[in-house]
Amino acid sequence: MNNNQEEIIKDMQAVIHQMKIDDIEENPDSEFEMFTCSACAKEAPLAGSIQYSVHRLCNDCVLMYELALKLGKVKNIDEFMEKTEDNRLENICDFIKKDSLKEKN
């Protein structure tokens, strides 16, 4: 990774983190309002999330998506969703396994 890419990543991390802080300042409840991220399938706070088309991404996935766009790794949200499918399916399977274990206990 070259210095320019590292700088882009650092700058983007700061912007995305600040976005979450701003959301919490504007609506403190958003830190505790949860949703399931379309990209990673994890429960995440509404604070710092963004709706892209029909997909709502958590703050971490917003960072990954925006970096992927900026670095030319994806062209749009649909391409990002395709590239994150394996991770999403893995997280869904983990959730099902944990839920199944809870029911057995």
C-alpha cells in the first residue's frame, strides 16, 4: 500500500467516525437503536449508519464501502454487496448456531 492510499484510509476513518459522533450528538438514542447491517448481517447501532439504495450499512461497513469506492475496488453498492456476500453468510450462520445453542440450554 502506498502513502497516498494510507492517507486516504486515515482521512476516511476520521470522517466516518465523526459521522457516528455527530449522529449521537443529534439523536442520543441512535447509539442504542439497533438494526441488522445489509453488508455484514450484524446487529449495529443506527448511529453512523447510511442507507444506500435498499441497503443500510453499519458504520464499519460504511467505512469499507466508501474506501472501496475511493480506491476503485467497487463501482457501486451492488458490487460491494456481492463482494461481501461470503462474510455476510458466515455471520448469519454464526448467529443461527448461537441461537440454536441458546435454545438447547
